[in-house]
Amino acid sequence: MAEKAKSKTDVSARAELKNRANCCSNCGNKVEVVLAVSPDGKKKMRRICCGG
């Protein structure tokens, strides 16, 4: 997160920053975050979009 919101109380700026962070850098669509569990039981958050 290179950019920071102006204020912690500025809800609109924080929402905009969050929405921007959830967009794919390749296609610009929203990125889906899923919880993946590997065979050895480790949990990992994965971001899925356009295969990139």
C-alpha cells in the first residue's frame, strides 16, 4: 500500500483506497480472494483473476 488515506476518519477515502487495491493490475476487474488449504493443512489466502 504505497498510498495512504488522508485521515483515519475519512471513510470515503479509505473505501476508495480499499476498492482500488482489490482491482487486477492486468485487466482492471475486481480480484476474488479465496482461502486455499494445501494437502498438508496449511491455509493460504489466494487472489484469483484472469490467470495472472
